[in-house]
Amino acid sequence: MTVVEPDVHNPLINEFWTRDATLVEQELASFRAQPPQFLPEADATELGISCPGAWVVTKYDHIIEMSKTPEIYSSEAGITILDTPPEFNSFFSSMIAMDDPRHTSLRRLVSKGFTPRMLAKLEDIVAKQATMIVDEVADKGSCDFVVDVAARLPLKIVCDLMGIPESQLDFVFDQTNIILGASDPEYVEEGADVLTALLTAGGALSELMFEVADSKRGGDSDDLTTILVNAEIDGEKLSQQDIASFFILLVVAGNETTRNAISWGLKYLTDNPDQRAIWQADFDGVSSTAVEEIVRLASPVTYMRRTATSDAVLGGQNIAEGDKLCMFYLAANRDEDIFDDPYTFNVRRDPNRHIGFGGPGPHFCLGAHLARREIMVMFRELFDRLPDIEATGEPDLLKSAFIHGVKHLDASFTPA
């Protein structure tokens, strides 16, 4: 069998994103200088998945236009490049792979877990958890910042939100790594059946959620699982699988994206000591803009896919009904027409109209406020307790076109 090497100049391909950062940025700038381009995908026929190609959308204004017109650019066919069966999409993606009216109904229900009262309760947990995380590394002088610090905070918060026992945190962490790192040999061995690995990890998380949901039926706790199992949409109770699928979405999205923002944040602060000094000198005054700048540059979700429901025109290009389009948030967050000095990390950047939490419209990240709070609280704790912490090497990048992920990042500090 002839093995075809992937085109590493194609941002739809995982290998594009693990190359030298300067080269990646140069090629993304080249894409932004052109109208949307239709590119082939990697050959995934061994997975039994069709891959006919997709439009690469990198300009900020084009992504805003797509985000505001979900009736033309649909989420229902899938949010990643692969054409997987509808039941696969709903299993792993829940409401972010839905269109209205189902999307609005479920989002309205789930938003009950993100009320001001619920978020206020979670903020206390965020602060306590950040302190505990730093307690465990403070006397060591070094750590794997991703595994020991960045990943632990959002995972704990999401599991608390859903009422998951603390004893299951490591298990949940391992399964989410498989789901979002299935293309990376650290999490799924090369040559292994990727679909089987994904379904096994998803099934394991579902079984955990089934057990937790059963224990919450008829209860009056204020965790989100209790709200979901005892609520109705259009007169119908949510099924066990509806609730499990939402849990998979929340634990994967809420864990992976925030942990990557925190991880990239340490890298950016290490590389830009002047910006770090500005933030440390006036933490409260600079935090809001500093957190937004971390999210802008990190863009933890590299892209989201949409599918055209009718013929359309985008950036002067004729889009055919059924075409796939990938909105590259990371590229758009460096758009020279929108951001002054877009490659510069500026903790006082204002305005900062980034789309690191997605574009405006029905699919804007429901947990954006909580994510911002987690990032801010984590860096407050680090600056207070380990003020000289810094990255001591380059990030070990996740092999993925979908997630701008960091698997490991060595860090050092003066032991507290």
C-alpha cells in the first residue's frame, strides 16, 4: 500500500500545527491575504469516514458573518472536519452540534447552571481549588505546568458543577484526553482504531454520568445534573443519553479549553517579561484585559466547522449547498485588519474584539464568564505564591488541527 504523506501546508491537517510557530503564523497570514480557499482533507478512509475537503476561513469578518447566520451555516452535520454519523455528533457534541429549535431549547435549560447565583458559588470553589493546587507544587521548585496546575483547576470546577465525585477526577481527565487527543499517539497508539478509542472513552464517561444522574433524580441539590434530570424540554424529560452527551461536551470543552488558555498564558508571560511586570504591578487593574489577551492569542479551539444549507457567497467565493467550512478562530484572532500588532502580547490591549470563545450568535461559549474567572484566579494565586514561576522549555504540542493544545510544559520557580 502506498503511504501518502500529508500536506503540512494545509491547516486542516494535524501536522500543520505542530511545526515551528513562526512558520505556522506566516502561512496563516498568507491564507488571510486570500479569499477563503477550498482544500482537501487528510485521507481518513481507514476510519470509514469520508473526507471530500472544506473551505478554510481565516478572516475575522467572514467568521463573524458565518456566526451570525446559522440558518445558512449549520452546526448539525458536525463541528469537526470529519463527516461522522449524526448519532456520533450528538453523542460527543451535544448542543453545539445542533441547530434551532432544539439548540435553543437545550441551551435555555442548561443555562440554569450558569446563573449569577451558581457562578458566585463556583467562584468560591475556584479560589479554594487554585490555592490547593499551588499548595501541592509550592515546595518542589518545578513541575509539569499543564498536568500539575493548568489542567487540574477547570477539571475540578466542571466536575463540581455536574456533581461528579472527586474520586473520579483522574478517570475523567484520562477519558477527555483520549477524546480530544485521539489524533495524538500519546493518547491513542499509532495504528490503533481511533473510532473505537473515541467511542470507548465516550462510553466510559456516559456510564459515569448515568450513575450520577440516577442518584440525583427527584433530588433538590443545586448542581447542574440535578437540574437536568428533573427538567423538561417541550414537555419531555431529557433522556439519559441527552444528559450524558451534555456532560461529555462540558467536561471536554470546559476542561480542555481553559487548561490550554492557562498553559499558553504562562508561556506568553515568560516570553514577555515586560507584560508580566505590568500585570503583577497592578493585578486587579489589568486582569480583565490580560485574560482577554491570553484567550485571543491562545485561541484554545483552533476552528469550528459549519455546513452550508444553501448556495451562498462568502468573501467573493461561491459556496455550494452541502460544502463544509472551517472557521479558524486562531487565524482570525491575528487578523491585521482588526488587531494592531496582532502578534504582540499586550496585557493592556483595548479594544480586544477576539473570538476566542467563538463568534457572536447562538453558539457563543456559554461558559465564557466562568473560564475568564478561572484564568484570572489561577494567575492571581501564582503571582501571590510563586511570583517568579516561568516556563523553562517549549510547549509539547497536541497533534491536532481542532484544539490548540499543550500536553506538557516544564516550569520552574523558587520553592515557597
